Amino acid sequence: MPGKVQVRDLQRTRDWIATEEQHQALATARRPAPPPPEWLIEHGIGTGRPPVRVHAGNCWDTRTRCKPATADQARRALAEGVSACPHCRPDTTLGVLE
């Protein structure tokens, strides 16, 4: 059976752990969410997953198959024939018109 000193030390350790976990949770909660990417490229389904649509980063019509892209990558995709989203019109914003 553990002695009183061991029980007290164990409780002090448990209290310290609980306090540290609370501090970590608060620090995590205070971190702002990262900003959305400026541009997204939506990829298709299947072998090779080719790009199928370019979106602005804040577009409401994005899907889970989107990956962040730079403005140059988005322009290049549009120039190579990837469709622009009809809702957010990245081709207009990027100055790439069909």
C-alpha cells in the first residue's frame, strides 16, 4: 500500500498534468484559423485525377477534391483548358478570359 507521501506526490502530478492540458487547450483555441487559399484546383475522380475546375479560395461550390494553388498555377490551368467555376469566376479575377 502506498504511503501518504506517495499518494500526495501522485495527486500533485495529476493536478499538474490537468493544469498543463488546460493551458494547451486554451492556447490551441486562441490560434486563429489559417486563411483560405486564394485559389483552388478541383481534381476529377479516377486514374491520374486530372484538374477539372479552377475556383477562387472562398468559393462556396468547392468539393473535397480541391487543392490549394497559386495565382500562376490557376492561370496556367485555365490557359490549358481547365474550366473556370461558373459561380466564383476565377478567370475574370485572374484576367484570363476564354
